[in-house]
Amino acid sequence: MRWNAQALSPTSDGLSGNSEGGTPGPAPVTDALLPLAGLVRSISTPEFSGVTFHEVTAKSVLNKVPSGSNMPFEWTVNPYRGCSHACVYCFARKTHTYLDFDSGRDFDSQVVVKINAAEVLRKELAKPSWQRHQVALGTNTDPYQRAEGRYALMPGIIRALADSGTPFSILTKGTLLARDIPLLKHAAAHVPVDLGISLAMTNPDLAELMEPGTPSPRARLKLIARLRDAGLGCGVMAMPILPWLTDSDEALDSLFSELAAAGATGVTAGALYLKPGTREWYLKWLAANHPELVGRYRRLYGEGAYAPKDYRVWLSGRINYFKAKYGFKGTSGFSHRNAKPAASSRTDAEYQAAHTPDQQPLF
């Protein structure tokens, strides 16, 4: 039985945000560039209309997650800040305010590029203190967003990680990852690699509205199939599932059937998370495109970031039903914690030798 969404009637209190009509208006570009650390130049090009790239030289790119965090990873690399995918629900929007940009239009259009990311990472990984913990990419903004087509930072990053014997995981919506399949196959033969594609809806019209800068759902399904054909594992992060927009049985059935047909090795799925910075932008979009749902969202989320437990339990039940229906029961999905060695005939001693500090570069 479907969760009783109709019980959530419109109300004037609860979730904050703009409930007036209209689309999220463009925010003026801030003057945050002067204090931007390591700024080399800021450029705009016709090929990336509406996007400004702020090229910086980073002193460090290997980031330690604070102790006590509930994140499933300890170390991250983010070659870009901000993301032209422009997903209205993106949980990372708030992080752009740390650079004195806003979490709305600036997040989508003011992209910080760490142009020396690969070189700095290689030096950091060569330090005797580095213990070869798994490194997660795609935890804040997408490493294969459109900017990667211009700057090509990921090949050097992949080489640096693999050469140092460091396992890594990548989560992306970007089909540009296909360019690096040969590198990823080579890396996966020597270090544990975990690849994930972010895809939570199959309706192309809704995706175009909510994720205007991303490759289409169909293109991402084809990417999953290409990775599997190349012998690489590919989990899927099917998040967020959106109340009243993508949580129907019809939508979930379409999603899981398409993921199974593409060959996904597992699916992780869950409800929308509305933290500050995301909440305001998402609700503006909702008011402009589905004003009839604004009151329901106010009742559902209240002042919190999470949907209430009864909704999450209901959604989990539906997700588990469709996972079982399409053969995903018992699979691990994607969570940045499942990097595993590629299947091979190497002995344990050979595998360990691939991780020794004095190994020769693999590329």
C-alpha cells in the first residue's frame, strides 16, 4: 500500500523557503574572487555559456574527513568546487558559501578549478606518512562535470592514486568518465576501485528541469552498460528519491528495471535530504514548478533536514520490494566504501607487491 501522502495537507507554517511563484532568479555574481586562495585567473568562454571558471593553485588536495563524522570515507579529493550540473536538490550547495559565493546560482555557475590537483596529489601520496587509505572522489561536487572536458584533471588524479597503491572510489553523473575507462581498467588491476553512477530518475523531462546541466538518464544508463562491458563494477546511487515526484511505484519500477537492464551491480537509494542551503533553492524550484506540493513538503519536513521516520520506513519498503523484483537484493549498491580488487589470478603475494611503497609507476 502506498504511503498516505494525502494526509499531508497544505499549511502556512513549517518548512521555510519561498512559496511564491516564479523560477529561482539569477543571483548576482559576488565579488568573492579577490580573497579566493591561490587565484590565478577567472575566465568565461563561449563553449561554457553562463559559467565562470576560477583557476586556482592548491597547496593541498588530499582532505581528511573530520574525526567523528558519519561519512563512510576518511579521505577525499575534490578537484572542483561548485558544479555546473545545477541539480536543484544538491546537498553540497552550502559549501559554496565558505568561499563567499551563494548556494544558489553561484554554486551552478562559479566553478573553482584546482588546476594543479594531480601534481599536488602525487606529492602528498608520496609522503612516508601516507597509509594508502581509500580516497573518495565525487563527495562534494562532481569530478566529471563539464569543466573536466576543458581541464582534464581526472586522468592525472587516477594515475597518481594507482601509482601510489591507493584504493579509490568515484561517484559521478558525468558521462565524460567513459573517456577514462582504459585508465580505470588499468588502475583496477592494481588497486581496489569502486565506481558509482548517480541516477535517481528516468523521466527525461523531469531530469531536464531538476538536473539541467547533467547528461540525460538515458546517457547515464548507457555509461553503466559501457563500464560493465569493460569488466568494471558499477554501483548506482539512486538518491535522492523525491516525495510526490519520483517515489511512486511507477517511477521506482521504471528506475530499477532500467538499472537492472543496464547491468548495475547494486543500488543504494534513499529520500531527499534538505539541509540549509539546499532547502531554500529546492523550495524555490518547487514553488515555480509544482506549487501544489509546497504545503505538503512543509508538513513532511517541518524545520528539519530529514523526512520523518514513517515516510522513510515506507520508502525503504518500496525500495526493497523493487530491489528484490529486479535482482538487487543482497547487493551492496554504492557508498564510497566498497572498493575491491578486480578479479584476477594473482596470488596474495603478488597483490601485496602491487602496494609496496617502492613500486614502479603503473602509467
